[in-house]
Amino acid sequence: MVLDYQEESNVKLIPTKIMCDKCEDIIDVLDFDEEAVHFEHTFGFGSKNDGTLIRFDLCESCLFDLLDNGNVNYELIDTTPY
Ligand SMILES: [Zn+2]
């Protein structure tokens, strides 16, 4: 019978609140009303930003504002199984 647990260093931390880096709204990830999108990319060899990591989080509204106002062509694909 286990009576107690000790947290070890390899425990994965899962974010529960995320701040949108555009509008600064706080998104409660466990609430399911709105999602946040995490973007992270490291530029590769030969790029103007070689070796630089860029990352940010956007709420769902700001993501589509950015895409629509920036005239970004994107696909929306319904992946729900029903
Ligand atoms: Zn936002």
C-alpha cells in the first residue's frame, strides 16, 4: 500500500493557464471554452535567424485575427470523427 508520493524531476508539467501573447487574456486550458495555440520553431542553418528559437502562445481569437488580417492562406480541416 502506497502511503505517500514524492515528486521526481522527470514529472511532466502540463500547463493549465496560458496567457495570449497578443491580447494578454488568460486561457484556462481545463475550461474547454477557448483553446490556446503554442507555436515554437528553431530556425535552421543558413536562415537569417540561424539557431534562433521563436515561440509564442495565442488565444483562438487572436490566431484567426492574425491569419485573416495577414492574408495568410490556411486550411481548416474537420477532424471530428462524427
Ligand atoms: Zn488573444
